[in-house]
Amino acid sequence: MAKDGHTDRVWHECADPDALAQALARAVASALRDAIAERGKATLAVSGGATPVRFFRALSGEVFDWRKVTVTLVDERFVPPSSDRSNARAVTLGLLQNEAAQAHFEGLYEDCADAGTAAKAASGRLGRLPPFDVAVFGMGLDGHVASFFPDAFDLDTLVDPAGRQDIAAVHAMSAGEARLTWPLAALITAGLIVLHIEGQAKKDSLIEALAPANPAPPPVRALFEHAQTPVHIYWAPGGKA
């Protein structure tokens, strides 16, 4: 673990993706245990994609009272849980196994005619779920986190740190299908905020995004600028881009 001179970030560099998954799983489990000890319950928000597969497997074996943990998603594609592109499916098959099978899961998808209607329904169902105890983000090479794509319609509203905390629908050409996401305002209050990335390309993209001289920083920059605690970056060479 090393601080790089910036109060908004802490780097954790591991030898390879397997070591990274184990280190991140231990850190997340510790934060969840602390939340349970303090309040009797804990809430974890995770991201989908290929990168967290090892992390999910490692975290699923951590031993503590998972019955007191609610797991949700940072964001989701507007596809049913049966789809191979569903983040809920990835979490169910990867994380909600072994010890973590006892956790309570709340996905973002709703079977509605469009993403906007689904976002309203999901917001009503999940109510005041934030603040999260732990939020784990991935990052695309374009610098998007959650579903804050650089070309997203109404991006400024999505990353407004003083904005609404309801689940929002996202439409962006680069995203493919419509998305559902917690906005930045609902995520930056998490007790532990993690950016989980692998590979040199992702590291280089992040360093460029955070460079003070960057005239057009991608959305990931907003996470670092507005997070209420330092963002912990877990990185290893190799892995999935």
C-alpha cells in the first residue's frame, strides 16, 4: 500500500490478479465486519464485467455473518438476469456462492418497457439503501465508472455530487444497450471506495485521467474529486482489460 502524494487516493499494487483478488477480498470483508459490529448490518455495492471474477470468488469464501449483508450493484445493463450480459447474473454465479450465499441480493433490473420506467421502479423498491459501507468500481479504458460514460446523455447530472440519489437510466452510444446506475451522489458516501483495475493499459488510462493538466478528464475523475474518503486503487499487471 502506498500513498502517491494525493490525499484523494491510496494505491495497492499486487504481483498478479490472483494476489490482487485475495488482498481486495480481505479488505472488503474487514470493512463489512466492521459495519456489522457497529450497526448490525452492512451494504456492499459491486460492479460487473470480467475483472471482478477472481475477486468475487475470493470474497465468497470470507467467513463472517453474511446474513447481515445486503449486496447490490453499482450499475446494471437493461437486460434480464438470464442474459449473459447481466451484472446480476455475474454476481449471482460468482459472488453469491459459498459463505456469501447467505447474503441478501438486490439487483437494479426491473421488467419494464424501458430503462426510465425500470429506474423509477428500482428506486422505489430499494428506497434509502445508501449510504453504502463498501462500493467497488471497475473502470473502462474510456475512463467510465459505474455507467458514467463520456458520451452519456445528461452526464453532468449523473456525476453531480449534490444531485439526486435515485437510480437513473443511462443512454450512451458507447454503452450499447441502455443502463441503470446509482448516480455519483449515492456512491461517494461509501465508507470504503475501491477502484479495481488490472493491466498496464488501465493504469495508464487512470494516471492520465487524474493528471491535473488533463483538459477534458473522463468521468472517473469525478469519483476522486468528490469521494468523501480516499479512493483505494487495487491494481495488478495482467488480468482483463
